[in-house]
Amino acid sequence: MSGPLVGVRVIDMTTVLMGPYAAQLMGDMGADVIKVESPQGDLVRDLGPMQHPRMGALYLHVNRSKRGVVLDAKKPAGLAAALKLIATADVLLYNVRPQAMSRLGLGYDDVKKINPKILYVGTFGFGQNGQYGNKPAFDDLIQGAIGLPSLIQQAGSDVPRYVPSNIVDRTVGLYAVTSVCAALFHREKTGRGQRIDIPMFETMLSHLLSDHIAGQTFDPPNGPVGYPRLLAPERRPYKTLNGYVCAVIYTNKQWESFFAAIDRLTIFQNDPRFVDLNTRTQHINALQGLAAKIFLERSTEEWLALLTLADVPCMPLHTLETIFDDPHLKEVGLFKWDEHPTEGRVRRVDVPTQWSDSQPVVGRPAPQFGQHSREVLSELGYSEAEIVSLIEQGATVCAKAS
């Protein structure tokens, strides 16, 4: 194993995307991540294209760098095994409502009795001090609750729409990783574990309002909410003669360079709307609309060459199909091909960061259902006869050796 979290053990009692994604990132960073599933298994196992049952594509991309065990915490023997495993851990990560964890006998008070230094980290819908505390939550639900679909409509969509990405699950998952790393540092200094609640609603609202709180910052408010540049209907890829170009013309220098490159510098020099960033922001939709008309005059290839020479930030507009052929991504090696022991040759997106010392690496492919149950239970001191008994009681599932 390699990475900055080598020596840290994480018990991943999460499902679907948010928690598994966070745990995978910690696994890539070297943590010993043990994914604990119920006998029903993680729902996302059955989602998307697959080569074999219960090994769906989406599951493969949020559960690498983990070992996988099955424990039924609703059965006494399964709960006892889960608690024995948790006693060895640094972090317990879960993403059901805290009330459900308490009903299972895995609430914070239960867990800290056997492991006072545990970092007990919950990622769930809403803060527990408010009236929404016991409500279920999904990515789309939280997107709507914080107003993202309304902002998309305000920015030009015909109707409110969700972002076509699990942006809440991914963002809150990242927040969980930063929280765990900070809590590990705190424990290193103090010796104390703690409970950490990471509610999706409040976390994502803090993320969104950092951009859009605007005039509501002050008392009394001195302007409307909303960041005009982000809400401008003309904030979109520029259409060209034969396609699209993504360009961000933002600073004074970039606007000046843009107009100089097309021999229309007098537009920038004489239009008072270009005078500074704040003034441009107030008129951003009209200015981007002006640029959009100009982009129609040349091909995508011409614009990319011209803008690059003028040092104006630009990129081609990729699709999910063309991104795999991007020459830069090929050079940095972001996409890798692995031989999965059961799924054959599979593509993965590699760790994107570069470290000079403790480089994170992908530790192992996503596990089969119950692949490491026998291995982990043996590490906890269970004999083969005791493991067979757990299987017979329905408290665990052990995958057959492939």
C-alpha cells in the first residue's frame, strides 16, 4: 500500500454513491477500507452495464481500493462481529439516518464504548437539530431543496432542471474526506475521537451561497441575491461555424487581447461596459451575447488557435465520447486499463493528483459480494468453524473462491 493514509482503517458502512465515493478516495490514499454490506448488498451493484450480476459499472467506479465483507447487523452474531470489527478501526463511515444506526445498536454511544478514539462520521440528509432531521434524502432532492434547478431555469432553461451529475453526493463525499483527515490530525494532537455529522442540505447550501448570497451578505441587504455572471443565459459554450468553443474572457487583459486578436480593439476601448470587472459583471449577459455573435464568424479550429495565441483561456467542447481521446489526458495517463479478476479488462479513471512523496494509488479492484468476509473475520480471530456458523445463521456471506 502507498499513500498518506497508510495505517488508517476505515469501516465503510455506506451504500450507493456519497459514502462509497468518500471511502474510495480514502482507500486510494492508502487507508485499509473495509466495505461492510448487508445480505441485500449495496443497491448500486445492480446499476448500469455489467459483465456479471452485482458488478455494475457504477459500483466498480466508487468501490475500488476496498475489501468487502457481508455482515447482518440485525442478527446478534452479525452485530457482534460488526462491533468487533469497529473496535479495530480509526473511522466508521455511514450514510443512513442516525436513528437507524441507533436502532441497529451501532449509534455513537454504542460504538464509543468499545472504541473511544473512533471517528464516527455520518453523511446523511439534514442536520439533527432541525425539523428535517429524520427526513430521507437523495441527490436530486437536495439539489431541489437548495434551489439549483431554479437557478438553472433562471440561467435560461425552459423549466427547472437538475444538474446531470450526482453533484451533491460527490461534493458531500469530498467534504467527508476533508473532515476525516482534519479529525485524524485533531486526534493525533489530543488523543480524542469524536462524532462528526455531515448533512447534505446544510453542506450544499454553504457551497451554493458562497457564490450567490451577494446582497444578502449585509444588514440591511444592499442588493439582490445571485451572481450575475453565473446566471447569465449567454454563459454557455460559444457556437462557431462548425461546432463550439469553450472560452472564458474574464479579466481586462483577456477582453483586450480578445478584441485585439480580431482587430476590433476599439470596441473594448470605447464601450464603457468593459471598464472593469464589476461593471462587466453587471452587463455580463449582453457582453457575452456580443462575443457569441463574433464567434459565429470562424471555425472551432481557427478560434482555438487564435485564442491560444492571445492567451485567452479556451478549450474544445468535449462530449462523454470524445473525452477519452483528449491528447492531454492521454499524456498524463488519467485513464488506465486494469484486469479485474472477474470482470475482465476494465477502464478506470486514475488518481488525478500528483504527490512528491506519498503518492495515492489504486490498491485493489472493487470487491465481489462477500469477497473478503472470510479473510477479515479470520483477522478478527474467528475460527473456520465459527465462520461456518455465521454463514449458517445468515449473519455473513462469503464469496466462493474464483
